[in-house]
Amino acid sequence: MFGRFYPDEYVDSSYGIDYEALWARGIRGLLFDIDNTLVPHGKPETKDAVALFARLHDMGFETCLISNNQEPRVAPFGKAMNSRYLYNAHKPSRKNYRRAMEEMGTDVSTTVFVGDQLFTDVYGAKRCGIYSILVNPIHPKEEIQIVLKRYLERVVLHFYKKSLKN
């Protein structure tokens, strides 16, 4: 029933993902949400985020930030990460997931999406056939519309975790 919202992986943090294993599997493009995936909501880049992206680029990964936020939030962050970026992405619409892959020169078999929300990030990636990794939100402070979605996400995550035991 909720399977369309289930991530392919669920890990604690974007900073704990085994990117070497993804590279070994043939993944060449990484799509990231920003807020509560890489930094707390609305905050600027951190040294950890900059270091992560430098490491990913050194490994050979193409990256693209894909956010529903507006350009004043996303553009400076993208520039700090030395990454492509798409703002006002209308996730979970497929359009900008596809555009991001096109810009990176990847396809669904060589791309992974990393985000903290089931109903936008994961669902949009799954709609495109992109492997999705759900991470725990970095910080509990969020906009009210996201707080409300988190209640529904808890229900879906309950069934997702239950499905892993079967």
C-alpha cells in the first residue's frame, strides 16, 4: 500500500553513506536535497558539507542539488558546494529529476537521490526509477507544512521497517 514511498535505503545521515560502494556499483551521479539533508533547515553550508562534496568530486561523482526552495536559498549553497543545482524543483514532479540527470550526463541506472522526506524526495526519485536513500533529518526545527508531513511519514516508515523484517 505504501510501497511507492519506501526508500531503497534508509540511513542515519548523508555523511555516513558508503559512497565508495556506490561508485563500485557504477553510480556516477548524486542528487541531493539541501535542507535537513545536508544542513539544518535554512542554514548556510557547513565545513562538513563542503568537505563531503569536495570528496565526492575528487572521487569522480557528478552532483546536483535539487530543491523546492527558491534561487536566493539554493544558488549560494550550490556555488559553495561547487555543484550544479536546480531550485523551485516542484518535487515530486519528475521533470527536474530528469533535468538534473541530463545536466550530469547520467541516467536512472547511474544516479542516486539522497533526501530526508518521503513524500517529496523519495517519492519523486521512485517515480523516475532513481535509486533513493532516505536520511534522518539533521535538525528537528522545520517549517509547519513539513512538520505536518512528518506525522504521516512516521506511519509510512512504520510499515517500511515492518516490511524489512518480513
